[in-house]
Amino acid sequence: MPNLNIVILAAGKGTRMHSDLAKVLHEIGGQSILGHVLACAKALKPSKIIVVYGYGGEAVKAQFANEPIVWVNQAEQLGTGHAVQQALPHLEKNATTLILLGDVPLVASSDCQKLIDLATDKLAILSFNKTDPSGYGRIVRDGNGQVNAIVEHKDASEQQRKIIEVNTGMMAMPNNKLVQWLAQLSNNNAQGEYYLTDIVAFAVQQGVAVVAEITADEWSVTGINAKTDLAQIERIYQQRYAQRLLQQGVTLKDSARIDIRGELVCGRDVQIDVNCLFEGKVQLGDKVKIAPNCVIKNANIAAGTQIAAFSHIDDTQIGQNARIGPFARLRPGTTLADDTHVGNFVELKNAQVDSASKINHLSYVGDATVGKHVNVGAGTITCNYDGANKFRTVIEDDVFIGSDTQLVAPVTLGKGATIAAGSTITKDAPAGQLTFCRAKDQKSIAAWKRPLKVKK
Ligand code: UD1
Ligand code: CA
């Protein structure tokens, strides 16, 4: 096979998005629209990817700075043909070029591969039968069904406007032909634009075969022009992701109420209840159960662990058979080993908790190392911040911390230490001993009366 060059057209202004953000940087499933197109392009193993950019281009380039992209500026948007002309200096001799649109995020690599395979000696176009073809370029076929031309809506006759087979904008062709055809383009048409679609008629004149592959999947060729399109494609993307998970054996209580903005990898017999959001890369081991309304980002949750409702987990590793939530907040840098329990209204940040330890109620544990079989009582707070610097708390194995305790870091609780409830611990607690630090005397005032409300 010849080398493959891919040209992604992305210079359009995206006026109808009504946004300061470049159109192709809006996201579907947590990835920019252009990011999706690029992922499809890369899967086809091209020797070159050329992106034609225009409006808002600097922000677009910045976001893809680490990608192997040749950027070509189309300062004025004079049409799709003009856009491809800008890429001409970068096209390789004897290669095949595939044209993709930067605003069609669900583009299917299988369709692209079909076009590429045909394009060794043909002009291959991806078309679609659209119920309402208004606005699109029409595929004009002759009596034998051979493609003769693409006529843009504004240039089409009444008769041609009845054609429902439309150009998706994606096509592939041999570079030696493309170079000749681009040189022949003119803007003598209803819009005064250089139409890439005019190359079809040139091919026919030269006797080069033109094939239109009809796709049945409208969403895979739908471009995003407005926020309404963005919302609609987002739902389609999510539905399709959910279907793939179901096919792999994941139980989704409601496949319409899950959102994946990144990648979700699941083991066997994973159960996910309604309204969960997964972001970044999330891995769920076998038999993991996620209750409703959880937000889980960049996390690795090992087999048998259960996450109760309304938990918020970010950049956290959790071992096997742990119990988390409800209403737990696990912040970046947290690792929880096997059989750990984290209960309601507990916040952990950059805390490394070893196996079978429990932090079950209303606590903040930050910048802490917690050993095995530790029990952190309700309302325990690690005071890790003095307003300027952060300090660590070390809690060794088998420590028991009574409720309502403040651990003023840096501080270490030795192995097997017990901390009495209500203590403010500012010095290291020795191993195996009871340590407490409370107001000394408990007093009772027999004559005490509760204040009464003053009548006005
Ligand atoms: C184009 C096709 C039309 C097809 C339709 C599918 C032409 C002449 N017409 O229509 O047959 O049915 O796509 O959506 O090709 N772009 C540039 N630079 C430009 C103009 C466009 O980069 O100067 C990019 C846009 O960013 C977009 C793509 O090309 O990604 C298509 O442009 P758009 O204006 O949406 O399509 P039309 O030209 O109306
Ligand atoms: Ca247009």
C-alpha cells in the first residue's frame, strides 16, 4: 500500500457555537472534537497528518502541541478546495490522501479504511442518504449509477435538490491526481468558494473511477456546528459507550444514566448504578459495585470493592474489598489498601492507608501515612497546614484514635498507641500507650439555667 497522508479540515469559524472557544476544542465524552478525529486518523497509521486551521488556531495548536501534526494556516476561509490547497506543499508524492473534517467527532475508522483501500487508483467518497438533504452537496449519479459529480445545494437545480444522497465531506484519492485537480479549481459558483467537491467532475472527465461508499450510520458523519449538535452527539457517544460496556458484561442499572468522559475499563461482574460520572482513566476490578451518584476520576479500584452513593473519588488507588462512602471524598494522591473502610463525610487527601484500617465518620486525613488495622475515630482531623507549609502525620499499625481528635502535624502515633477522645495531639505518641490531652477537670454547675429569649 502507498503511504497515507491525512488532511483534517478545521479552519471553519464555528460562528453558530456562540463561543470564544474554537469549535473543534469543544468536548465530546471529555475529549475535544478534534481529538476524536485525530484518534481516528492515528489509528489508520498515516505517514503524515496535516491539520488546516484558521480562526482560534493558536489555542488549537497549543492543545495538540505533543501530537505529530503538520499545522497549515488557512488565513482566509475561501472554501474546502482552498483549504486542501494550503496542505499541498506537505503532501507526499505517490501517497494516498484522506480528507477528514475536524468537526465530525464520531468518524468511523472502518469507513476511512474502505476509502483508503479504494483510493489507490480511484476517487473514493463517503456518502449518506439523508432524509432532509438541504444544505448538503448532492451526489449526482448517471443512469448506470456511476458517480458523475457533486453539486452543492446552492448550485443545484430543482431536480438535483431532490437527490437525497449527500456528500459527507470525507474522501480519499491518489496524491498525483489530487495535485492536478486542485490546480484546476475555480470559484465560479453560487458561493464564490473553491469547492473541493469539483474534483469529482474532473476525475470523471479524465476517466478516473469515482466511487461513493454509502454509510448507514448518520452520526458517524454528522458535523458539529452548534451547541444543539454538541449536546445531541454527546448523548449518542454516551449511548454507544454504554452499549459497549453492556456487551462486555458490565451491569448498568440504567444505560442512559451513565457518563464517561475518558476511558472506563471494567472487569467481570461490575455493577454500576445510576447517575455515575467517570472521568479520565478509570479501572474497575472484578465484582466492583458503584452505587448511585458517584463521580470517579483517574482511579483504579480493585476487585470486590464497593463504593456507596455520592462518593467523589479523584486520582486515587483503592485495593480489594474496600468499603467507601456514602459521601466519601477521596482527593489526589490517596491510596487505600485492601479491606479498608472509609465512611460518610470523610475527606482524604494524599493519604496512604494500609490494609484493614477504618476511617468511618466525619474526618479529614491529609498528608498522612496510616498503617494496618488502624481505627480512626469520628471527627478526627489531621492539622496538616500551618497557613504556609504542609506537614505529615504518621499513624503506625494498630493505632486506635478516639473521636474528635486533632493531630497537629508533624506528628507520629507509634504502633498500637491509643489516643483518648477529644485530644489535641501536638507531640509524638509513644507505641502501645494511652495518650490523652484534654481540659483537666470536668465541672457541673447545679444552678445552671439555660438563657431565655428576651421578649421585645
Ligand atoms: C461541505 C461540502 C458538501 C458536504 C458538506 C458536509 C464542499 C464545497 N462542500 O459543505 O458537499 O455535503 O461539507 O458537511 O466541500 N473548511 C475549511 N476551510 C474552508 C471551508 C471549510 O477548513 O475554507 C472546513 C470546515 O472547518 C469544516 C469543513 O471544511 O470542517 C466543511 O466545511 P463546511 O462549511 O461545514 O461545509 P460546506 O462547505 O458547507
Ligand atoms: Ca459552508
